[in-house]
Amino acid sequence: MSWDELLDHGDEPFDLSFPSVRGVHPSLTLKVAVVHACDNQNGALSDSLVDCDIARETDAGHARFAKYVARNRVSHLIHAVRHFQLVLDQCPAGHPDHATALTNLAWARLIGSIRNDLQDIDATISLFRGALALRPQRHPDHPLSLYNLTEALNWRHNKKNAAVDIREAAQLYHELLTICPEGTYLRSIAAGANGVDYVIGGCNNIPIDASNEGIYLRRVVLELCPLGHQLRLDALHWLAQAVEARFQQCGSIDDIDEAIQFRREAVFLCPEGRADRDVYLNNLAVSLMSRFHHQFKPDDFDEVIPLLEEALRLCPVGHESRDSSLDSLGGAFIAHFKKSGDIDDITGAISLYREALTLRPPGHPHRDTTLNNLALALKTRYDKLDVSEDLDEAIDLYRESLRLKRHDDPERHVNILNLGSVLYSRFTETQENEDVEEAITICQKSLTALSSLHPDRHFSYRQLQQAYLSRYRILHDPADLSFAIQNFRLASRHPTQGFPPRIREAIYWARQAEVYQHESALEAYQMCFELSTAMREAATAFDDAQSLSVDAASYAIRSGNLRQAVELAEQGRGQQWSLASRLRTPVEDLESANPNLAHNYLELSQFVSNAAQSSATITDRAAAD
């Protein structure tokens, strides 16, 4: 287009179109402005001349840069950088073209760095940051500045592999794609293999970080992978891993619920016939088992074994993941044995673990895990059948597993606790004091490796309680009973462990305190009711606790504490009524089908509700009497 054609447009804006690029038709809207340089009032002529000089230097820089891109001669790049640097010197901070000057210089330097003709990518990134700071949200060039900075960060990450760069690039791309709709040129070049997909892959290679910041990054990556994106499956997997890691550290049920939700979607997106489907099936099963141990929901457990059996079916003999599938299914059989008591379950688990161990010979990175699991299965069978050979083999396996475990491994405390468990079990059988001394020492050691709110501190307290109590039964030292009670108290009160294990521990505490006539029995009974109220489940729903409220009241009476006897009895009765009142359901459908039946149901529901509400009043009156 000639100058005359440009001037013919006068003051009216017009569009200038360009050839299609990647299916996008770019265009510019221009408006001609005629500058008269004849008026020298207030330095206007001087400013105009400076602007002309800036324009000439900028044009010269672009011309040299275009030759560099076409011919790859470093001399052209050096001249381009000099021209752009001169422009930047004439456009200091506060100048309306300062951001543009920064961008031109930075882009030339970036391309030079990518072609290994220039160094100092850090200075280039600083230039892009300066331009972005001058182009905040709603600025027309804000998206372009975001894109430029991500390109520079990606390049530095490619060279230096710094996680901080890929994290920042992910968040910048997240903002960029939010403000660049589908079909725009900028989005088309940002969403390619060297843009967003590169960042997603880089984030997936970052080690799992269970902090709030680490999980936020994984959420950002998932949002970069909308439905249908080829990398969404990986993004779901890594977000689930991070959220579940936080659950293991802090015990929040919301985290494990969310992890299971992500894993279900991952299984859904992983079709039959895909080579790694077994991995996603296994991951979902493991998460469900974690929630089962935390909340004791039978529906979770019912899903686990079918998922793991399907995963093992997808890993025939010779498959690289068969050892992991054998290990996981063995763990599910042990859990099922604890529920059913069927010895075939534990026998099957031992068989699976022995096969897995043959696939993990000495030197295998996960041999310690299978040794630990096989030892657990043998200890479980010992508890059922009392075969001392199982116990001795379990101790040997646990010791070997602990030797293979790195001292900085976050799961090392689990091996320590397991070894302590079998040692005090053998002490109970042989009365060898060295075994129980070692059990107590290593359980105390496991506590030092765990943060104050780590959920597994509950198990360390429980193991110490069992070790002290087993020694008290043999040696009758009152100090051992006091230590056992203190660890009962700590285990049942530990806030980040799930309610079912804590309730069971409190029930066992109450039973043992009664047996050994310890004064903490009433405290233990009260703890049972407090925990079950918080869980919204009656303590009597647990095994061996159907008569808990009666037992608690009976003990209080024998102790001469009549007021507390009445309170405990009414607490138990109130929980039962409260559970019954929660069985109410909407009856609109029933009312339309059978009005009489619906009427009778509502009357009964109201009776149950009134009974539950009156329980607290009865307790207060009876206690006063």
C-alpha cells in the first residue's frame, strides 16, 4: 500500500489483512495521523524529531533482525540488538514506547539465545518482565507480553531445568488461555507442543509436592487440559497423587474424597486395551482402601478386590507391572481376611507376596516393600493359627526390609512399627525381655521421624501401648501400665487419624482399664462416646461394643459415681435415638402412591424425632435427681 493510498483514508480507521497463518487470518486496524513538524512552540519540533529518530532506529532494528532470521548471520543479530538498545535508551521509564522498546530488544535476544548466538537468558527474561509490568490486565498488549515471557521461561527451563520456571510458565499460560478465545492467532501458537504441552510435561516431571502451593500448581495444569486434551489423563493422575499425599500427611477426608474423584475420571478416560490401564485401576483401588481404613465404609472395600483382580488380569506372567499388581492384591486379601476371618484369604495373600518377591530379587528398588508385605501376611496368619515359624520368618523379613529402606524414606517409620509389633508378639510367647525392650525403643524412634500432626503417630502410640501392656502382663510393673494408659490416651485423641481406629482404641482402653482396675476407665468410656458423636455413628456399631453404654454405666456405679452412670447410660441411648431419627427420608413419592402408608410413616418419624430430642432433657433431670 502506497503513502497516497494511506493518506486517502483521512481520519477514518481501516483494516489491513494478511495471509492465513495456521488457519488464522490476522489483520490490523490502522488510522493515519499527519504530523506537522513546522511548529516549534514548546519544543514540539524537538519531540517530533526524536520520535522520528526512534522510528528510524526501530525500523532499522527490525530490518536487521529479519535478515538474521532469514540468513542466520550473527552480524545481523548484533546490529539488530544495537538498534533496539539505542531505541530503549531513548525511551526511558515513563516514555509511552518504553514497553515496546523492551519487547523488541528482548525478542531479538531470545531468538539469538534459542539459536545459541547469544547468552544471558536471565537478562532477556528481565526485559520481558519489565514489559509485562507496563501492560497490566485489560491492556491490549497484555496477552502478547504474557506469551513472550512464557516463551523465555520455557527456553530457560529447557536449558537449566529449573522447576521455578516451569511453575511460573504454567500459571502464565493459564492466564493467557483464559483471555485468548478459541480461534485467535495467539492462542493457536501458545497451545502447541512447544507451548502449553511443553509446560504440562515439565510440570508432570516435578516431584510430588503436597503443600498448598504444589497442589495449586497441579490444579492449574489440569485446567490447561480440558476434556478431550491428550494430556488430561496424566494431569488427573498427578493431581490425585499430590492430594492423596496431603491426605497421608494431614488426614483430611476431603483430600482423599477428591483424589478418588480424580482417579475415577482417570479410569474412565483410560479405555480397554490401553497398555497402562492396570496402573489407573490399581491407583483407584489403593485410594479407596485408604478411605476405607479412615472411614470404614464397606462400599469402598467392596470395590477394591474386583479392581485389583482386573488389574492383575491385565498383567500376565512376564508383564513389567505384574509384581506391583501381585503386591496390591495381596494387601486387599489381608484386609478382607480381617473382615471375614477366612483363612483362605491370608493364605492367598502369602502366595501372592511370595510370587511378587521372586519378581523383585536382591537389588530391585521395591524389594523392601514386598518383604514388608510378606512379613505382615505371615504375622497376620500367626495371630490366627499361632504358628511360631510364621512369627520368626516375619521378624527376619522385617529386619531385611528395614535394612534396605533409606534413612530419609518418608515411609521408613512403617517398617519400624511393623518390626516392633512382631517383636513384642514374640516376647508374649517367649518372655525374652530383649524383644520387648527393642520393640519399645524402635517405636519411640519412629515418633521422632513424624510431625506432630502426622496421622501415623496414632499407630506409633498404639504400638507403644501394646508393648508396655504386654510387658506389664508378664512383669507386673505399675510403671508399664501407666505408660500403656498414656499411649492409649494419645492414640485415641490423635486428631488427624480417622474416627474408626480412634474409637476402637478408646473401646480397648476402656476394657483394659477395667481389667486392670485403672482409674482411667471412665475417661476412656467418655472418649468413646465423644468420638462416636463426632463421627455421627454409635460406638455400639463397632464389634465387641454392643453393650458399651451399659458397661460404662455399670462401671460408674461400681466406682460410686452415680451421676456419671446416668449420664453415660443416657448418652448411649441418645446416640441410638439420634441414629434412628436420621433414617427419615422424603415421602413425596410414597404419599402420591399410598397416602395412608405415608401418613403412618410420618407419625412414626415424628415419634422418633421427639424421642431423640427428649433424651438430653431426660439426662439432665436424671442427673439432677
